Amino acid sequence: MNSSPNSERSRLARELHDGLAQELAAVGYQLDQVVGDPSLDNKNRRVIRDIRFSLSGLINQVRDEIFDLRHESSKSFAQIITEQAETILFNSSINVAIIGEVILDSSHKFEVIRAIRELLINAKRHSNCDLIQIDLSAEKIIVKDNGIGGLEAKDNSYGIVGVKERLQLIGAQVLVSSESSGTKIEILLKQ
């Protein structure tokens, strides 16, 4: 059995395409049918259209990830994170500021992007923030929000546990600081 990183990336791309991407597309088609129902009132039609728009962004994101697993993206890391943040934070009042740039090899890049996605989702769901700042540099990546903090009290948070596990696989270290003025997560990259 070939255990090279490229074969694992191809396997992941197939799994995403044949599973998650297909299921999301099917849900999208069902939402399209509901939106087209003439008995649906306009208020609910707007809500469902917003859900459909969010789902379309998620489908595009999964397709981009499938492509990135099979090919090296020509987009900069900051550009990829910007696009991911726009999709995740759609329909929220959270602004994102991305400062700097970093160049990572493809296997590390995928893992770090997935980790940052999870941190953005967590901030959106739990922090009550209105700003997330992501600082990119060769030594570390900092993701901080101006929310209510409290992350350190949640040692069993599956999101942050998954982020730490994912980044340990590539030799990166994660430091968490969370207080009432917000949460700061530092990803110390392996040199």
C-alpha cells in the first residue's frame, strides 16, 4: 500500500467528493425546490434563500478543498484565508482583518487552513465578537478575537482539541490565551 502524502491527499479528495460534496449538493437541490414552492411566504423564502446562499458557499469551499488536495493552489495563503473567512462569517456582523503572509508547503498548508477554519467557526459561534484578526508570519500565526473569552475554561472543547491534534501532526504548537477581552490563539510553526 502506498502511504505517501500525495496518495493520502488523493484519498481524502475522493472521500470529500463522493461523500460530503454530493450530500451538500443534494441538500441544496432540496432547498431550491422549497424556495420554488408557490405556497411559501416571502419571509420564509428569504430565510431559505439565505440558508441556500450559505450552503452554496460551503459547497464551493468543499470543492476548493478537493481541488487543493489534488493540485497545488496558485492563491496566496492570505487570499485563501480571506475567502474561507468570507464564507464562514457570511450573514454575521463579524469583520475579519488578515495581516501579513506566510508560505507553507502543501501538506502543512492544508492542515493550517483547516485549523484556522475551525477557529473562525468557534469564534463565530461562541465568542460574541465583532472582529477577528489573523496575523500571518513565517514563525507563527495568531488568530485573535475581541469577544467574551472563556475558551480556557472549556478544556474539553472538541474544536480546540481537534485544532491542537491537527497541528501537532505537522509539528506546530498551539498556545491559547482567553480572557474577558477576547481569545488569542498562537500557532507556532515548525522551523
